[in-house]
Amino acid sequence: MTDEQICEVVVTAADSEWLAGFTRRLVEDRLAACGHQTAAIRSIYRWEGAVHDDPEARVALHTRASLVGRIVARADAEHPYDVPCVLALPVTGGNPAYLDWVLAMTDQPG
């Protein structure tokens, strides 16, 4: 990924309101152009030797690939989970005007 590439960063959390606040802070700080949140997902995973089946929320953030490290660092610092799910997925195409908007909204992050 180059600095100008766009990616989608997926973050999950147990509390949808916490996740909305986290997303708002990232957008305010220009680390993400936007976040599309799904308030109710079901997460099935293994943790500390047991299989869990829990409700969660999920957000898809649109940002520059070069900002993923800063988003991961913020999640590590602010997320209530010991190991938060933060996954960066490359965007290989899309509406050129939308992609330009994502770049403009993440220019010179705070």
C-alpha cells in the first residue's frame, strides 16, 4: 500500500455507543473520512480457552493506508478490549469522486 491508497478499516466493539464515539473522534482528528457502523452483529470466537458467542457492533472506516498505524495505536490505547479487532482491507477501486473525498478529508490529520 502506498500513502495515497485508500483502505477500509474494520473495528468491532461490544458497546455500539462507545464505537460511535471512537469513530467520531477519528473523524474529528481526520484519521478517517467517515465510518459506516452496523450496530448489531454476532461475534463467535475463541478467547482464553473458551468459545464465546457475543453481540457486538462493527464500523467500516474509510481512510488512507498511511493512517492505519495511527488508528491501530488509538484502538490499542482507547479500546476496552485487551486485543481489539482492527483490520485494514485494501480498496482496489470505486467512485473516483468518493475516493478523492476520502483523501481530502484525511489530509493533514491532527
